[in-house]
Amino acid sequence: MLDNEKIIRNAYQVAEDKNVAGWIALFTEDGTFTDESVPYTYRGPDELGLTVEVYAKAFPDMHRELHRFYVVGDVVIVQLSLQGTHLGTLELPSGTVPPTGKRMDAPCCDVFELVDGKIKRFDCYAEGSVIAKQLGLA
């Protein structure tokens, strides 16, 4: 049996390394990533890599501080903090946010569903109101 926590820890490292092709390869063919703070669902290889690219550009020092893992079968829930300095444009489905130069350190909860060691579904519950306030947008 695959170690599901290890798979997800690796996924975070791939994102930290800004490895777009590696990130896409972690998903099943029909895998999805929903950013609940936007909200928007990214689907397939043409869209899944956008999330890594967008946040790497907007927050070049982006770090995901992993706090707790909860594994229930093929579901992995992670409590974490999103940390970084907003130095580049942030391209969102709703529009573009120019760089503010401010830091964020926002709570987040990620929920992953795995199938045969790959991510079928990833729902990210970043605290958008905290991020907006820390960046001076609210």
C-alpha cells in the first residue's frame, strides 16, 4: 500500500520547487484542483500547472508551512500556512492583482483524494479574507 502522507508531502515539495511538469504528473488524467478562495476549479494538464506558475510569479518566495496531516484511507487533510511576499502580479480568474510588496502568512486547509497513488481531487481552502487583509486589499 502506498504511503499517502508521503505522496502528499512530495506534492508540496514539487510545488515549492516550482516544477510545473512534475506537479501535473502527480494528478490522475481527470484530476482537479479547486481553489476555494477564488473559487475556481482547474482541470487537466493545460490548467493544473497554472496554479504553480501563478503563485510562483506572484510570491517568488512562496512557502507552505505544513502543520498537521490527517490520513483516512485515500483522503489526506493538511493544516498549513501559506507564506510569501507579494512581489509579482497575481493572475486570478476574477482579474489581476498588482504587487503590493506585502507579506502573507495565512491559514489554509487542503483536502486531497488519491486514486492509485495519484491526486484525483485537491480542494484548497486558503483563508482568502486573511490574505486580502495582509496584502492590503481589504
